[in-house]
Amino acid sequence: MMIIMHTDATKEQVAAAVARIEDNGLSAHLIHGEERTVIGVVGDGRMIIRDQFLHLPGVDRVMPISHPYKLASREFIPEYSKFPLDGVRVGDNGIVLIAGPCSVESRSQLLETAYAVREAGAHALRGGAFKPRTSPYSFQGLGEAGLEMLAEAREATGMPVVTEIMSPEQIPLLTRYADVLQIGARNMQNYSLLNAVGKSQHPVLLKRSMMASIEELLMAAEYILSHGNRRVMLCERGIRSFETATRNTTDINAVPVLKSLTHLPVILDPSHSTGHWEYVAAIARAGIAAGADGLIVEVHNNPTEAKSDGAQSLKPERFAEMVSQVRAVSEAVGRSLAPVPVSEPSVVGAIAK
């Protein structure tokens, strides 16, 4: 439930309401608005009598939250969440583009791709240093050496880095290098990992599992939010169906549905949701028209030689063409791409370019 305080409620009255919540074994999450404070009450409150809060000094009203997810709900936070990411505001009016290779394979491969996507209009660089693969014999990533290359690419291009985390034990290492921790589809319901990244207070990109409902995705986000980490992006990356023509089935419905249910930014992954580079641009255009706050796209300087997901990776020139198309679609529906922050290329970047 939500406790809405009066506009003139004092700090002491808010503190008293929080103390009463905690006395009942529940957690209090404060949202300080321009006019009033709202307290989200999280936990099993089925036996709590609402009147004990309603009659507290400074309390205006008490409202139930109908969804099982509380902190992720737009009932709790009606305004869309926005947060800065190295000069870009995720969830704001501007559409954010995240691009880069599925896996970091070499310094030259990463730097060449990073500079190409930045020049085309990307705002952030994606790249996997640790790769959860279906087969134990497939390329598993370069580990910390890959993270060091990502950090070098960030220094060279000025783009923040998005990379996947696979276990709670990796948090100290990855937070040294990554600006955003990506939780992959296979780990969407890894609750120890969700709790750990929530406690880290690091920005998170949470991907929907290929077999998860929208409610299950939002409940997974709730684990992260419950630790006070509000910098969470949701990612629709396709679900498993009977269709075999594509790698997954793009649930384009999920974009407007999520925008209606949650305040969290929604990112679409047209690469994993199709599995074929030929369809990536079309689904990217559809996602922007549907209201996605951003895209995460796989780009490789030489897809035929990629060690993972080459079939769904765009060449840099095709990514640049896709950006142009996405910009046109965004303008057609009254939106725009986020401006790319201006940064001076480093010596490393100049050499790579």
C-alpha cells in the first residue's frame, strides 16, 4: 500500500509513519515529490489494519496497490523514472541507443566497432566479457581481460559500458569496469543475483527471460528495487514460441504494456528477438514506434568471424543505416533520439580509428 502524506507534513510526522511501518515488520520506501511525500509500504501486509496509519498525524490517505509488484508499479510512482548515465538521461524524451559486439574478442575488434557505433550515433557500448552459453564448449568470453578492453574503449570513445554479470561474486570486479550491469535472460529469476545487484546500487539492465510473463519480469525488477536501487531498465528480447523462422518471437506488445504498468525505462533488443541481422532494423523501427525508451543492438566489425551471435550482428554500416531509419520513425511519432554527448577522442581512440 501507499501512505500519502499531507502537503504540510513535517519531517517528524514522516519519520513517525516510517517507524510505525517498520514496527509492523514492513519496509518503507520514500518518494519525495515537489508537493508531498509518498511512502511505499513493502512486505506481507495482509494482516495490517490500514486505520492505524490513516490516523497518524500528517497522513492524508492510505491507498492499496493492486499489483503484486509494488515499487515497479506506476501506481506507486506515476511519473516515468529517469536517471543519468554518463551525460545521457535514460527514460527521458530522447531515445537511447546501446550498441556493440555480443562478445569482446580482441582489442582491435572492440575499438573498431566501438568507434563505428559512436560515429553512427550510439550513446553506450555493449560487450560481453563473461558469456553464459548453451554449450560448455562455446566461447565463454575473455573475463577480466575483456573488461579491461571495455574500459579502454570507454576511455577512447566516451561511451559508458554495458556488460553482463553472471553471479553475485562478480559484483566487485564488474562494478570497477562497467557503468551498467546487464542481467541476461537466463538469470532473470536468479534471486541471489537480483538481490546482490540491488544492494550494489549500480545501474541495471534486466532482460526478460524467454519463458517469462510480463508480471514475472516486473517481479524480478521488484527484487532490485526493494534494496533502494532505482536505476533499473527493463529489456524485451523476445520470447520462445512455436515459430522457428526466427530465433525468438519479438513480443512487441510488451513495450506498450510495460509502459502502462511500470515507471521503469523499457529497452528493446531486436538482435536477440530475431536472431537474423536482416530483420533487426525492421524490429528496431517497430520498437520505437511502439514507445521503447531505447534499443540494444549487436554490431560487429566482421560478423562472419564473430565468436558468438554473428548471424544477428549488424555490420557498422548497416547499424548507421538503422540509426537513420530509427531517427525518421521517432520524428514521425513526435519523438527524437537523445543527443550524443560531445567528448574528445583519446590518443588510443585516434589510433584505433
